Amino acid sequence: MRSMPTVLLVLSFPAGALAYALTVQALEALQLSGDGREILILFVPLFVAGLVMMPFLIPYIDRRAKEDLASITRQRAADRGGGPDDAASSPDRERDRAPGLPPTSGEQHEPSD
């Protein structure tokens, strides 16, 4: 289902708000005292809300990253004048190349200072 990551993205906000509210109530029920009470009641619920939201956000972020990678592959193939099935733009070939090796003949990189 193509829209499921978007649905989960929308559901992440109420899930995070609910987790934040429940964590604040739990911390207030502990009746903490001392100088760090206010900062603890602020940051711990934010952390918990973030943890609760992550499973909802990951599918959306993953879908966007895959779209970006496909766009980059298409752009590189268009720059080379070949199609997306061109052997020089094969993701397997790029992945199998060892890090630190110079670029293949089709790639030109500017040296960075």
C-alpha cells in the first residue's frame, strides 16, 4: 500500500502527544523534589515521545530516501547519456567498488580542498 507511510506519519503526532502527556503524569505522580525536577519533567517526556514516534516515522523517511536515490540514479544516467539500465550506473557495480578506490571511468569528481 503506497499511502501507508503517510498514514503512519500522520498518526505519529497524536502518538507522540499521548506519550508525552502520559509520561508527564507518571513523573508528577512520583512527586519528585529538588532542583532538577522541572528540567526532568520537560526532557524525559520529550525523549519518550520521540521514541514512541520513531516506528511511525521510519517508513515515511525510508520511502523518501528510496525516491531520492532513484532520482539520483536517473540523474546520473541522464548526465552520462545512457539509460537507467546502463552498466556504468548499476547500483551493484557502485556498491561492489571498494571504498578509497578512484572513481570508475564514467565518474568525474572534483578534488576538494
